[in-house]
Amino acid sequence: MAGTTKINNFTGALIYYIRRCLHDWTFPDCVRILKNIADAMIPGVSRLLISEMVVPAQGADPEVCWYDITMMASGGMERTEKQWIELLDASGFKLRKVWQVPGSNNGVVEAYLK
């Protein structure tokens, strides 16, 4: 197609890493971003690592609440593990594990293609 360029330099990497980005975006925008990453991945080889806050299901501390309110102003949000699973599922991924340091809101969501 005229006027379009497809960059294949990042196809088939072992790890795709995205940090502090998805909290800025709405659910549909995140699905679009993650589907573009999924298109570059190789099933059974590539994995996705998302470094973001993971909100506790109950008892969130003031820091994560403040970030969530701030993100809501732009249409984004901080997400719970359940919300990460829903987002990954809608984007063609399966959660492997959420890596989190005890006492911290920051985590790494690890996922593979379905």
C-alpha cells in the first residue's frame, strides 16, 4: 500500500517490555497497543513484561489511589490484577504471573500469547 511502512525489526524478540505506559490509556486503547505488540511476537517464544502499578483488590494505600485519580483525568487508570487479566485476555494474551515486591504497589505483569 502506498504511504504505509511496516517495520519488522522487532519481530520475534524474546521479551517485549513496556513500562509505565498503559496506565495512561483507556481499555480500548490498551487493547490496540497490546495487539500491535502481539503481532510482533512468536507464540511459545516471546513473552510480554508490563511494569506498572498493580492495585490491591482491597485496602489500597493513598499513593496508588492518588495515581488512579490522576490517571482518570486523562482517561487512564491504575489496574488490579483482575483488570490486568481482563485486558490481557482481550488482547490475545494469557497471564503467567504478577511479580511484586511485598509492600510495594509496583509490579511486573508477565504474559504470553494464548
